[in-house]
Amino acid sequence: MKILEWLVGPLNDFIWTYILIGLLIAIGLYFTFRTKFVQIRLFREMFRLIVEKKEGGDGVSAFQAFTISAASRVGTGNVTGVALAIGVGGPGAVFWMWVIAVVGMATAFVESTLAQVYKVRDGDTFRGGPAYYMEKALGTRKLGIVFAILLTLCFGFIFNAVQSNTISQSFHDVFHLPFWVVGLLLVVLTAFIIFGGVKRIVKVTQAIVPIMAVFYLLIAAFVVIVNIKEIPGMIALIFEHAFGIKEMVGGGIGAAIMQGVRRGLFSNEAGMGSVPNAAATANVTHPAKQGLVQSLGVFFDTIVICSATAFIIILAGLYDTGESSGILLTQASMAVHVGSWAPYFVAVAITFFGFSSIVGNYYYGETNIEFIKAHKSWMTIYRVLVLVMVMFGAMAKVDIVWNMADLFMGMMAVLNLIVIVLLGKVAFKVLDDFTLQRKQGKNPVFKASAMPNLKGAECWEEEKD
């Protein structure tokens, strides 16, 4: 374990400090300008599209694809990740989480639109994602396999260990259950869902995600209302520390930026290449529709839910005491606002958040395993290994789990960001086609023939006639 920590730490620092932070912001800004601020210009359109009914019986609806991605996005990163960011980088980290979310909405649009353009049929459903557009658009299946392996390791194994780790920590602290007991319960529940296929995953995520989000936001709204007079001061504090105006526990502006971007990406996944796997499952009439829906997902995850956690923590004023961190900081902060029952509520909330993420993360791995080799025995092995990692995470040391998550997330993001920059022109043209049809008062319908040089868009070629 010590050797692993020795290897992971320096690699993390190199990727995040010298490559990824600048890349995320630069590419997000590039996509923002090239799409003419799509995240602002078509913000209202996103809400209309999220409830649009699917065309025909194949695939899943736009909302169902949104809940699969939200199940992965809305997880322990929203509760534990935000607490870690504030604990190390101070309140200023929240500002940089907002920045990465706003520019990330454009990045999310591009990658999810590409996933729709290059998706493939899988029986009565669809599948796709970065591995698929690497093969179909760039003609490099080997690169697609490299990405598929990284994503499977990252989401199917490492991220799921992070989720179970947070759940077990929370339950152990509040209910005093042994870590192995919590791990075993999670394994049983996860096995029931993942062996039921994508349809069962959809049913679970579309039930859990809205309920858990509403309850959590209601508590956050209560905290904000009770502390309404403190809100202006809190916002000022966030901006002051974001630019290093005051010294912070953990190192001022550098720590604020680093933690804000890291935890922002871990939470909303914009540009990482994970959400496109969910976006590809939707049965929509135009690829840009799912691009817009998944762009809204970034806003919902970070600007809404992560901000809710941040406000709870900052208003409690415990983040710079050094007495607790991660999920324990969130629980302690909640207790300041609502009383002694808060840790129990957070433990239950984190269970819903974390478990839904385990299910969503599993699906991302599944679709990439199918890309590498569609065989039942491979899928069975993958499912068993997922359950092993859920158990491992429940009993592992928290630091190494989060550091490994950062490392694999970073490698995935770098590879995907480079590819979507190369393929960005396809997404821009698809967006132009969408906006033109909307201006004409039509319900946009995409045809591959609208882009003569487009190759590999097999699901849209059927619409030519």
C-alpha cells in the first residue's frame, strides 16, 4: 500500500498541476466561444428537451439517459468531495468549482453530442461514448480500447470503491456498524441491480435520483433561509479566498484552484468522457438534444447540488478547525444547522447518493467492456470484479482511494479532451443544424446526409430516406 501511495502521489501532482487544470479551462472556453455560448444561449431549451418523449420503442428517453448520468454525477463528490475541497482549499475552492462547471457545460455539450452522432445499436437499445467515436471518427480502435480500459478501471472499479468507502465511513461513524457489514450489504444490493441489465439500472436511477436530490436540496434551502442574513458575507468570503486575498488553511489561491477544479471535475465529469456513455443510450431525433440535456446535467450537479453542500459547510464555520474532513465535516456542519439528527440524515443521503453512483458507474464500465469484446463471460468477470472493489472500498484507507480516483480521472480526461478538440467541428455543425431547424419552427430531426463528409454515423444514416 505504501508503494502504491508513493507512485500515485507524484503522478497526480504532475497531471493536475502541469496539464489538466489549464487544459480543462482552455478547452472549455474554446468550446464556449465556438458554440456561441451554447450553455447560456440555449439554457431554456435544455429544460424543454429533458422531458421530451422518446421516438419509437428503442433505447431510453432523454430523461432516463439524464438520470443514468446524474446517478454517476450526483454521488459522494457532491457531499464528501465538496467538503474535501473546502477543507484543503478553503471557501475559494467553491468559486473555481463554479468556473469549471460553467465552461464545462460547453465541453459536456460537445462530448455528448459526439456520443449521439457515433452511437451504435445494441439490440433494442443504443450504446456509445468516447471509445466509439475514437474508432468511428478517428479510425483508431486501439485508442478506443485504451480509453475503454481506463474508463472501466476508473469508474467500474476505482470510483465505485470511492463511493462504498464514503458510505461505509458514514455508517460506521453514525450507526457504529463494522465496515465489513456495510460492504457486504452494498455488495448484495449492487449485485441485484447490475445482474438485471440496463433496463433495471434505468428503473433504479430514475426513481432514486429525483427523490434524493429533492430531499437534500430542501435541507439546504432550509439552512440558507435560516441564515439568510449571512449569505452576502458568505459569497464575499468565497470570492475573497478564490483570488488569494486572504491566507487560507491549505495554501491560498493555489490550493483553492487545485481543489475546486479537481472536485468539480470529479463531481460533474464534464470533459472526462464518462457521461457520453449515458448520452448515447437516448433515443432522440437529433444528437444536439442529448448534448443540451447533458450540459444541463453539469449545471444541476455543480451549481445546484455542490453549492448546496458548500453553503451548509461554510455557514457552519467548521472547515478551518481541522477537527474533521470529508464526510465527517459535512455531518458536523449539518449538525450545527439542524441539530443532533443531522448525522443520521447525511448517512442516509450519502447512501442514496453513493449507491446510485455505483449503479451508474457500473453501466459506464459495462458499455466499454462491450466495446472491447461483447461476450457474456467477460461481462460476468467484470461484474464480479465490481463487487470485489465495492467490498475493498468499504474497508480501505480513504486517502489512497481518493488519490487513485484522481489519477485515473486525470488520465481519462486528458485523452478525451484531446480527442473532442479534434472532433469538435462535427459537434459545431450538428449544433448549427439544430438551431437552424429550431428557428424554422421545426422539431429538429438529424440526417447524416445533412453533413456529406460525415462517416461512421450509422444510426443516423437510416434516416436518409
